[in-house]
Amino acid sequence: MVFTDEPVVNVKNASIFQGINTVLSELSFTIDKGEFVFLIGRTGSGKSSLLKTLYADLPLVMGEASIAGFDLNGIKSKKIPFLRRKLGIVFQDFQLFPDRTVAENLNFVMRATGWKEKAKMKSRLIEVLMGVGLGGAASKMPHQLSGGEQQRVVIARALLNEPSILLADEPTGNLDPEVSEGIFKLFQEINRRGTAVLMATHNYELLKKYPYRILKCENGRLLDSKETEIRINPSY
């Protein structure tokens, strides 16, 4: 394996579109390996569109961008599954199969991303569930778990392929404050192990408590706390 100092995310003069509408313009930023970054902005400001562009759910039609070693400019649809093996994607609404156990949910992702050896699959499944504090949950159905436990399963699912970066879209948005804090501490632990994190959030308390770098979508632009002071207030 070749190790480099290249950023895990590198965006230059990019514009983000939803259909024919420009959502964000003239984006240029990098995220280094192992960095933790908050992504903030009002509802509709472009946070989710930016994340969707980074995991190739929306096409990049203007500018340049790469993530986890993949060039997003004109990426072929057959290469997108390989890109997503290098990413961990965590959604607010879990997106677990309700009619399958936790183990079956995770095995589905492993099979879809090229895992074949059952012994290695079983070992990795146990490893990621233990890592998120759910070692005894493999045989449970999603409805038997609390919201916080379901989100931990989603994080475990995102970690299966040892991603370079986790892209998290409002991962604590549906959880109460105490549970949110536990989920956030889990993201911090994952980050300490070397995985970069880009987390979209509206959680004002997290922003006040943890002084991580901030990217802010505002008026069609992306502000970077590395380059400009970003005021944090509950109405952002």
C-alpha cells in the first residue's frame, strides 16, 4: 500500500448543482487525512448537496474535486461502488432494512462491496459492532433497538470497509441530547483512530463545545474557519 500526504478531499473552483439550479459556487477547500470538520448552514443552504456530490450521488459538472483518491469529474457509474467502498456514509434516517437483522444488514453491504469469505465477513461484522458498543446486537431486528442504537449500527455499517473519511449528514438530528453526545463521542473515537470526518450538523451545542474546523454554506458560498472568522449562533 502506498501512503501519501495528499488530502483525502480536494476541491478546486467547483460549483454544486441540484438539477439546473446552482446551489454553491466557487468552492475550493481540502480536508486532510485524520481531520475532523463540521459542515454547517441553514436548511437549504447546500450542505446535503455538497455531501451528495462528494459521494457521487450528484454529478460534479463544474470545477475539480477528488475524494479518497477518486477523481469526481465525469466519474463513470461503474466506478462509483468502488469509490463508496473508500467512504463511510452516515445518514440521519438510518436507512436500515427493517425486515433483516443487524447482521443481515451489515452482511448485505459487505456482499455488495465485494466481500466473499464468510469467515472474514463474520470477523469484521463482530469487530465493527464491538467497536460501536453493540457486540450483542447482531441477531436483533432494527425495531428492537433504540434510535441511538440504530444510529450506532449505521456507523458500524459505514466502518465495514475501513474508510478514509466518514461523511455524516445530520447524524444526531433525530436523537435526544444525551444520546447525541454519545454518538458524537463515537465519531471522535473513530477520528482518533485516523479516519477523517466531515459532519453536517445543526447542533449548536456541539459547535460551542468542540473547537473543530468549520465549513459554512452561506449565500451560495462556502466559508472556511481556516481562512475567515465564522460566527456561531443558534440561527445559522
